[in-house]
Amino acid sequence: MPKGGDIVDLLEHRSGDAERVRAEVDALAARTDPERADSIRPLSEGLNRNEYRLVSIAELGPAEEPDWVWPGYAACGAITLFTGLWKAGKTTLLGHLLRDLYRGGGLVESPVDGPVLIVSEEPDGLWANRREDLGLPETVLFLKRGTFARPNRAEWAALLADIADDVERLGIALVVFDTLPSAWPVMNENDAGETLEALAPLRDIAAAGAAVLLIHHPRKGDGSEARATRGSGAVPGFVDVIVELRRYAPDDNEDTRRVLSAWGRFESTPAESVIDLQADGYQVLGSRVTVRKGDELETIAELLPADGPGLTFEDVKEAWPSSPKPGKTRLRGLLNQGFNEGRWHRSGTGNRNDAWRYRAHPAGADSFRPGDTPRGRIETEVTRAN
């Protein structure tokens, strides 16, 4: 080959011997990158793999939403990227999601029929504990790995091909990589070319009919607007749905609520959803705006006395326990809403010399509703917003 030449030069200078050309191409690839040698296909193979034909857009079939495994977030035939800050509860959420997939309710609307496959970086013992704690069924499959060493490209491609075959053979509904960086062969996560090469075979798993969930680590700066994932932007650009997990109240370690922010190709993917880990699992509370209003109504209910003349608007504003306090218009709206919904009493005419005063329902009163608990008030607000 002429000095500084490439494959095109080789083909131009060796036009008479196809077999020798193929041999020299393979030898050149092996000399350039020994790790890739085993994964290089002979040029005579796979020529039909990339064949295409022109079709009218009318032949593409009906427009329809996919079959959701995790509604709005993980769908059959699609790939989802799930990122959350360290120790924010990614694996905890995954465990409860797996349980909900088989019992319905909580994070999902209806149970799935097929198995779920987990490719995990965690020891078997941790998953055995989750099995006992959450009652995970035997249809949750766990990929046992002989070693946790990073695979090379050929091993990675072979693994994904085997998983795609298992999806078709067993009817696997969801394949989870927890976490992706622990499983794939990428050495430089900032290299878009290397990243895309590792991601491409995942499409075969999705094409086989499974939903694919890739759990990833965040960047140190916790980027915003679908940019929380560390490494190359090729990862969020490749997937169909991006989901980011954050704490609802970052400064309150006792708050069990989390916020899911999402971006995706499908209309039914919610932009934002607040979930709360309760005794029986995660519950979906609604958007951050809806939950904030529920919290504010709860705060007012806790401030109002059951006895005496009650509190005026100014009294409630002055007694508000946290900062920032709601503005005048917002607070008046909350007080009116709570009265109209029967959350508390109101007396007075609302005139300057006879301001409205608000009182809580006395304990044991007939007007007190059993569902009017702090959690019930939030759920009422969610129902009203929907």
C-alpha cells in the first residue's frame, strides 16, 4: 500500500484479487487494533445486513403509542436512560419497580406477563436480600457473571446478542443494566465514537421486543435539562427516553419523596412526577407544582387552631414556618380553596373591620373526613388537579 494510503488506495491498487484484498484488510485491522481483531467480520459476511429499499411513508403502519412496561418511562422496543445522584435511591426504586411489575399498582398500572432480566454490578447477596424483603418472584432473572472485569468489544457484542435471543425465546419484558458503565467495554466515556459503537447492539435487544433500561451515573456537576449523565452526549442522544432522579427536598434527609424529570420521543412521557416511598412501596403524587400546593394546604391545616376565634390571613402569613412564604395572592387562594373544599371553617364577612378568620375542624367533629390526613390532603390535591 502506498505510504499514507487507506483502504481505498488498497482497493485501487489490488483490483484483480478479491481474496487477497480481504486477507490484507483483515491483517491491517489486526495490526492497527489487536483488541478488535476477533470482532472484525470478513468482508464476505453480512453484506445483506445493510440492504435497504425505498417505501412510501404510508407503508409504515398506524401511529400508536408503544406497550409500556413502566408507564411513560420504559416501553417495549425502546431504550431508556435512567440517571440519579449517588445514594439518591436508584436501586431502591428499581427493586420496588420490579415488585410492582408483578403485582400492579404503585409505579405501574398493570402487571407484566414476561420475565425481567437484571444485569447488575452488585453481589448476589444484595439481590437475595431484596428478593426476601420485596417478595420478588422467580420470573426476575439475574445474569450471573463469571467475572466483573470489563469485557472487550467482541465479548460485549456476543453478550448482547445472547440477551436478544433470550428476549425472543423467553418473552422477556424488561432488560435492566444496573449500571451501564459496569457492564460495557467503553474505556473513554467522553469518546462519542467508542460510546456509540457500544450502544448500537442494544437496539437488537429492543427490536426483539423488550424494554431496555440503562442505569447510569451522573456527572459531578449534576447537569440540568437532560444533561445529568456523565460522559459523552452520545448516550442521551441515542436513547428514546431520558429519566433523571433527584430528591424533592435536597436539604431534608427525612423526606422520602423523589422527583422524576423526563424527556422522550413519546407523548405520554410526563415531564415531571413526584413519587413517595411509603410503607407499602412508591406512590405517584403528581407534578412538583401539585405536590407543593398539597404541602402548603397541609401547613395551613397544621397552623389553624380548632378553638377560639381563629386566624386571619395576616396571622397565617406571619406564622408561616418556612421560607420562602407564599405570596399574598397565592396564600389567599389557598385559604379560599381549603374553605371551599371543607378542609377548615371560616367566619366573618371579609370586610376591613371584620376580616375572615379560619379555624380547623375540632377533633371528632362530624365534618372531619377520615381521609383528611396529611397524605390524604396531598392525594386530594392530586385528584383535583387531574
